Amino acid sequence: MPHIRPFFALSAVLACLSAPPVLAQESGEEEPRRTRIALGPQIVPSYPGSEDVSVRPFFDLSRARGDAEFEFEAPDEGFGFALLRSDRFSAGPSLGFEGKRSSSDVGGALPEVDISIELGAFAQYQLSDSVRLRAEGRQGVTGHDGFIANLGADYVWREGDRQLFSIGPRVTVTDSSYQNAYFGVRPEDAAASGLTEFDADGGVQAVGATAGYIRQLTKRWGIYSYAKYDRLVGDPADSPLVERFGSRNQFSGGLALTYTFGRSIP
């Protein structure tokens, strides 16, 4: 796919930045560090509302010290790191991106939407040892130039770092700029494309769910997999672009091989 290398390079840099800072113990001695790297392929919608999928790299990096477990991260959350932490609450910057939609993807008569870089922030709260709530809000600075918010909750079951399963609902909310970039048809484009003029108001764009699973096969090697489903609702679901060229059903999934180095799995 044409954007695999840029996506991978950006993923690798941001994953390294997202690792929490390491603090020395009060005694001045540091406990041994463990690092887990996951790398493999994933399929995602080629652009919001597409019925086609693109293959992109699935990359993740986690670090921990001593007997501490790797911190849970949902497979579909944006890149970020915590700047504020309390007992159960954390927040920090978030970065996301969306692939390019070319004019040929929607019949050749509508403008393209370039690769979108989204900057914003996240906040999450650990409701209990097994339930986490998270919200992300990001503004597009290239491409769609709109606002997107991802709201979700995850139930997490884990056996230390040997295996972890998570599942939970998702809601995607976007503004009119975002929705019109991918789902709108401007008056000047309607006649040339043969589509009905369509102006999206913004609001809830999709509802769905995400599940992830990590399992250690040996002390060093393991697997990381996930599956995600979103259903377009509201104005995006009613868009003539989705009716002719896309799908209300949006599927994603990935499978990666993990390798842990440094201190052995407890």
C-alpha cells in the first residue's frame, strides 16, 4: 500500500514517546526494565465510510520495570503519553492520523482528502481494576481539518503479563467539517458526480466495539491481536457517498508477533 512506510515510521516514533518516563528508586538503584515490541499487519478502512480496507503496519511498544505489569492500552486508541497522573486518573496529549481519500475512490468527480494529522488530548479513569473509561479529542491540522472525539470503555481481564483480554463499546463523535470532508457533497460537485447534494451537520458518527488479546507463548515470544467493528449512524449513514461507494459497516483487525527483552516474564 502507498502509505505503509510513513505510517510505520510515525508509529514507531510515537510509540517510543508514549512509553512512561522511568524514575529511579529512592535507594538510587533501578529495577531491571522489560520492553515488549509488537509488529505485524492490520487491515483498516481505507478512509472513513469506505467499503474497502487497506493493509497498514500494526506496531506497539510497552515498557515496565521490576515486577510491574505492562500498562493496559486499547489497540485502537491514539498515540499519547500521560503528563498528569493520580491514583486512577491520567491525561496527556494524543495524536492520530487518517489515510488519504483520493478522488478516484468516490467516482473521480469529488475532491480528494489528503492524509490527516490530528492533534489533541486524552483523559482516562480506572473505574476499577477491570474497567477503564477513556475519552480522546483531536483536531485535524491537515486533511479533513475537522474535530473527532473517541469515547470508550474497556473491561480488562488479565493473568499478569501472560495473557490479557479486553473488550468494550466505542462511540465516535465528529463535527461538520470532518463529516463533510468524507460524507458531504457540495453543490458545485453534485452535478458533475451525479450525486445528490448533501450537507452533514456533525454529531455521533459511529457506534461499535473493540476487542484485543495478548498472549505470551514463551518467556520472550507472544501474539497480539485485535478486532474492531463500527456502524455508521446519523448523517454519515445517510450520505449518498456511503450508499454508492462505501459501507455503513466498518471493520478493522490486526495480528502481531511480540518479543519481550530485558528482564524475563515474572
